[in-house]
Amino acid sequence: MLAVQGAAGARVRGRRVAVTGIGVLACCGVGKDAFWPGLFRPQLEGRERRVEDFDATQWFGPKEVRRVDRFAQMAVAAASMALEDAGTPDGHGLGADPDRCGVLIGTGVGGLETLEDQIQVRLEKGARRVSPFLVPMMMSNAAAATVSMRFGWRGPCETTVTACAAGTHSVGNAARLIATGRCDAVMAGGSEAAVTPTAVAGFGNMTALSSSGWSRPFDLRRDGFVMSEGAAVLILEEWDHAAARGARVYAEVLGAASTADAYHITAPSPGGSGASACIELALADAELNPGDIAHINAHGTSTQLNDAAEAEAIVKVFGSPGPPITSTKGVTGHALGAAGAIEAAAAALTIAHRRMPPTAGY
């Protein structure tokens, strides 16, 4: 859970954390200027949502691109866009010590596309034909490591792998690195490119995917999520550092929290007890009250169990009627480990534009 608000917000515990750059790739748009209006368009039909406009050769040479999995390619692209948006395309214009600049990019699955391809190579052509780049391409930390090396940021380089919460956790953990004084700037987000035949079959056999091909968060007719891919990276900076260089501030990260239901490997605990506890901890970390919240960008996966438990958790904390609740997954689909980062980008842009995207499909 993340608590964010506009640039004029109250002071967070420790050093203040500003969002000064946004890079995003989603099925509804590549780059923040395409992504934002894309959130207001009618949703696409189909059981898979890919980023059709993504061309990795814009960021990688013809030889290098074959040695980086698609999820890491997307992370580099999102990081590059975020740095350019923050006014420092090469990553050095922030004026911060590279040893105090970190990279935290989460994922749920990592380089599954490469793993699946190379297993097929082994079965068809033999073990000696398996790529020597398989391991570094499939590792979950490949995205963070590639971004770190690309821009020379030598601070903490970490990957949170917590399924669909990975992107959100990465932003929260990155904000804490700045608030506590370890870092002055962090590239934080998530990336996922796991729309592969085996992954789709696995989620389908779990009965998690929509049989109708429509994402309908919180709707009575919801029948599962629509699988997607994508990436988002936010540039987080210590507030005074950002102000000193005249940076544009989209939003401020005020607090974050993380809990475990300790209940089931895929299903949320009944009544949303774990989620409500997490919301309360995030509010406490941000030193906010429920009445201070003006909008909730919900997880809203379009599955029966998640949406019901999440709604109950929100009502427990905020009452009914509470603040407006929306889910962008009606348009973006569910990008697994990148979902929270994409939604953090949407939340920051919601503040910047003072307009809430609708819940498509509801």
C-alpha cells in the first residue's frame, strides 16, 4: 500500500520523497503522454494485452537486444523515459552521488520468455545449443541490474519478487531508502513480460483468467483478470535536492506498508483483514487519517475473490461511502509484478492532472 499526494502535502517521517520523473509502457500507451489519455479510452477486447508499440531497438543495439529478456528491455525503456522526464536523460544530471543513487525494480516472474524459449531449444536441438546467456537473461534481478549498469547508479540495486505486489513494494522500499537517508535518488518500479503460452495456460488452469476476455474490476459480472505486460519506473528524489535543481514534482510519497495474510497461496484472507491492516499501517506511516484520503487507486484485478476482499477492507478503514475508488486494470489488464508500478504512475498523473481515470468495464 502506498500513500501519495500532491506537491503541497504534509511532511513525511524522515526526509521527504518527491516523484520527479515518470516512465511507463502499457498496452494503452508507451510513454506517459500516450499512457495518460489511453486510460480514458474504451478497453480492448481479448484475453491478452501486449505492448504492441514497443520497439526495443530504440534502446539496444542489434547484438545486445538478443541478450536481454523482454521484461528487462521494458525496464530499461521505462527508466530511460523517466530520467528524460526528470530532465536528466543520461542519469547524471540530478547532481547526486552515483553511490547514493539506487535502482529497485520488482517483477513477479522475471525472464520467463527466455526460459520458455531455451527449454524448447534444448528439447529440439540438444543441451549444447542452449544459450550461455540464459541464466543472466532469466534472473529476476536482470531488469534492475541492467538499468543500474546502463546509467551507472551504484547504490542499492535490488529486486522485490512478491507476485502482484512487487511493483508497489519497490516504490515503497525505494521511498524508505530516501526517507532514512541512505539514498538521494532511486529509480523505482516494476516490469513484466510473461504473456507466454505456458504462463497463460497456468493462469488459465488456475481459473484466474477471464473467460469472456473482458476486465471488469468490481463489477458483478467480473470473471477473472486479463493478462498483460508492461513496465513503469518512477524517479524518486529527496525533496530538498529536487527543489534545489528546480525539478518538477508530480507527487510526494508519504508512506507505505506491507503485510502478509498468512492464509492461502493465491486467495486473500476472508473479509480483507490483511489488506485493511496494511492500509491502516500505510496511513500511520504517512501520519494521515482516513478522512485525508481523496482517491483510492485500487488493485482491482477483476477476480471474484480479490475485488470482494479489497472492497471489504476499504469499507473497514474508510467506511461507506468513503473516497472514490477506481481501478485502471479495466484498460491496462493485469501486468502482474509490474501492475503496482504502472498504477503508481497512474496515481501520480492523476494528481498532476487533477482528474481520475474511470474503471473501464464497470
